Amino acid sequence: YADADETELMKMAIRMPDTMKIERDEIDENDWVQIQTVIEEALQNILNFRKDEGMSLEKEFQLRIGNIRQYMTEALALDPERVQAIKDRLQTAISELKVNVDENRFEQELIYYLEKLDITEEKVRLTNHLDYFLETINGTEANGRKLGFITQEMGRE
């Protein structure tokens, strides 16, 4: 039919049975009530599933936040040993150098380096992030993006 005239094809289509018949099937009230009931039940099931999933995630997040706090406590308990070990290594390295150095400049550099070993600021920020995370998940608003941001900040610390 590639070479057929479009007008002739249209005439043929119109002559087919029920081509011009316009009929709408209306849903009766009883059918609509049944459909509406099924839709409402499906929506309620979705909401219940989301609520259950959210509660499971909340428990998991709280567990993970608790783990991070515990690991931070353990790390802080080890911190004095870590700092002392670094100081001992520096003392050994300095004594092995046996070269003349500007003592004043060397002391300034050493103080700068030792200050970098202090993790108090990171501990405070991490604690604040952990508290804010828990406060946010206990809120009533949807805060997925905010929680993602807080998690990134926790990772940085």
C-alpha cells in the first residue's frame, strides 16, 4: 500500500464497521469504590513499608553513630602514646643528624609540627557532627540531603 492514495485509504478506513461509533464505558459507582479501596490499600502498604524501612535505617544509623563514638574514645585513649612515640622518633632523628642547626628556627618548626599532632579540634567537631546527625534523624522533616552532608563532614574529621 505504499503507492496508495491517502484519501482513498481514509475512505476505506471510514467504511469499516464501528469506525465512527463513539462510545465511552463509564465506571459504575460500585466498581469505582472497589478501585478506590484497592488504591488506598496499596498506598497505605507503601507508607507502612517506608515507615518500617525508615525505622530500620534509624536503628542502624544510631548503632553506627554509637560505634563511631566508641572508636573515637578508643583513639583518644591511645593518643598520648601516639604523641609520645612521635616525639621519641623526632628526638632520635635529631640526635642522629649531628649537624649544626639554628636552634631557634628548629624549635619553631618543632612546635608547629607538634601542634599538628593535637586532635582536640577534630574530636570536638566530630562529636558535634554525631550529635547533629542524631538530632536531625529524630526530627520530623525529610532530611536526606542534610544527613548526607553531615555524614561527609563526619568522614572529614
